Amino acid sequence: MISRSFSTSRRRVTAVLMVMAAVVAFGSWALWPVYDSSCAVYSGAYIPMNAPKAEADAAVQRAYDKALADGACGPKRERFHSWTQ
């Protein structure tokens, strides 16, 4: 028997779309590469408070690239990886 809260097709479609959105969101979070946990990078650059997000992200990326080239940080890795490596 169908629950009363899913008695209309609009509610069923909404519920299915919400579940699909949750699955996609979790999947993208799980597959997104992450930085090594032993690495904290600060850009050291002056970035105004009203600077666009893209400019701030670019400064952090430049600092990370420099730390990676200097050997201070490891490369990005999968969020869930084999702990035996």
C-alpha cells in the first residue's frame, strides 16, 4: 500500500528527483579529489575582501602549485583510497 504522503504523482516525482539529487551529490563528493591532509597552504598574497572568488581561488592554487613543486605537499588523491599503500 502506498503511503498517504506519496498518493499523488507530483509527490512521487518530487521524491524520486530528491533521491536522485542526493545520490548525485554524494557521488560527486565521494569522487572529488582532495588534498593530502598533512598539507596546509596559505597563499601569502594580499587579496582584498571584495575580490572575486575566482581571484582568491587562483591565489590559493598558485600557492599549492608552488608547495607541490617544492616538495612540501603531496599531490591530490582520491577521497577513499586503499590504506594499505
